[in-house]
Amino acid sequence: QQSKNNSLEPIQLQHNSFFNAYGTEYIDFDIVQRREGPMLVDYQKKSLCFIGQNGEQITFAELGFKPCGTAYLRENLIYLYDCDLMKIKIFDIKTHQIADLGLQVTSSAFFIADSTLFYVNRNYMLAKYDLIAKTEICTELKCWTVSGHGDCVAVCNKMRTTVFEEKLGQLFKKKVANGCFEFDAAGVFCNLENDEYIDLSEKEFEVKTGREFKTESLFYTALGATYYKDLVTEERVQKMRDFDKKLGQKNPQQQAIKVKPLSETELFDRALDKADWAYVAKHSNLIKNNVGKVLSKLKDCREQAVYEIVGFQLIHTEECDITMLRQFAEAFVANGRDFGCECKGYATEVKQ
């Protein structure tokens, strides 16, 4: 449920390590009352989240890796960058499954226009990946970073930036500017080294100077997280929406997607599959109700709280068998040397 109440009132975010996940504006997330605007990638919490009416974070998914850089939604998949492994990954918003896209990339800078993913390859050249045909092509353009919005692609080679219009995967030159410009959610391409910017809402793409309106902190607006909240007026939001709608007619993928949040049990099962024991340890009732499932993976667990809950269950229930007792004992021997007295007591009783 996306609410437009106060959507034009910017809200200061808790830190500056948020990135926008463009295209997620269209997700109809059951139950949650959220502010108008895209989902965010949270580097610190390793998660995807929405922003609620009062500025609170509403977690959509925990990723299990450090994501950084801008993300993009196409169909049911969010494309985002894993900082640790230096890979572009895909996250399915309906199943929460994560996979590696398999591209050899240099940085977190990539951009999706229509069904083409533009990225910087290991030779610092602009490369293209067709999301439908699953094919890669290396262009002859030297590239340090790439960004964009809609069908506008900004390719920077350190010294200058060329803005292209993308049509069916092909690039047509529109503007060349000195310096390295990157797209910001407020609808501008900003020079990374000075106060110049190019306004996407103006057809001439004239380079302007003077960005004294830049803030030190990130703010969440109807267009996403930005350092340029004062640019996000009602008129600009409408212009950007009209721009997106025009593209949406060419690209039917950009239509509202209904997503049901995963149940606690589904999230718990996923945490077990990913060996996210810190998450598992916080859900004592689910551990009690799934002792057999937890025991089958317990050898990989070093969270004392999990052993305490499972151990208590085993010695106070008649529904455990020798296999379950053996699984607990073996896991404890492997991981429980530094656990507390209570936990060691359970282990002793189980062995008897």
C-alpha cells in the first residue's frame, strides 16, 4: 500500500549508505503503509527496505551480503551489486532467491535501460548485457562509470561524460560534457568534482553551475534518496513520473507488481538454508516448532542461544529419538567448547 500523504516532505535518513532501487516504485507491497518512492538498498543492514510514513525503515528482505550502488527492478528481479564479491546479483522479489548474474564487472556502477544492462568491464570499457537474450557485447567506449535514468545513459571516461539516448540496446549521442557526471534521484546528472549539473527535465541538457542546495545528509523523497531534496518539487515529481509513464508504454515490464510479504515461517526456513544463525536465534518459538529441521543443520551453528533452546526441548520432550540426540551431541562437540554452564548441562543430559 503506497501512501501519498506527506510524500513531498523529505525525511532525513539514518545514514548515508542507502542507495535507490529504481523501478520498485511500482511494487504493491501488501499490508505495509509506505511513503511514495522507491525501495532502498541499505549497505549497513545488508537489506532491502521501504520507508514508512513516519520515516521508519520497513525491511523487505535481508540479503546476507553487503550491497552497494544503485539497484534496478526488471520484471520480478532486482539487479544489485555485492561489494564483497564484486559481482552483480539478482534478487527475486517473489521468492527471495538470490543468484549471481555471472558478469565480469569492475565496480558497482551499472545501469539498466529497457532490457539492456550497461556496465564497466574488467578492461574499463562499456559493455552491454541483454537481459532477454542473455548475451554480452563489449562496446568501443572507454568507461570509468555509467549511470542514467529511463532511456538516458551517461558514460564517463574520467575526463568527460557522454550522454546517450538508448533505443533497443543501441546508443545515440545527445550531449558531451567535460568532467564525470553521475545520475541523482532528484533528476539531475551531477559532476563528481565540482558544482556543475545537468537537469534531465530540460531538453537542452545545458551544464549549469551552483549546487549550494546540496545537503550533507541523505534525504528520502518521492523520487528516492538524494542529497538534493530542494529540487524535488511537486512539478519535478510529476515531470519524472510522466517521463517514466512514456517509457512504460514502450516497456510493459514497468507495471504495478503485487508482492505478498513472506511469512515468518518462510523467512525462518530461508535463514536456515543460508545458515543465518543470528536470525534463527531471535525466533525461539520457531526453533521449538522446527527442532528436527534445526538439528539437521546444527553442525554449522555457533550461536549459543540456539543450542539452549534445542537442548531444553530435547530433555523436556518425549518426541525425540536417538538420531536427534546424536545430532545435538555432535554439533555441541564441534562448536560448544566456550558455551555457558546451562548449555553444557543440556549437552551432558543429552549424552546420558
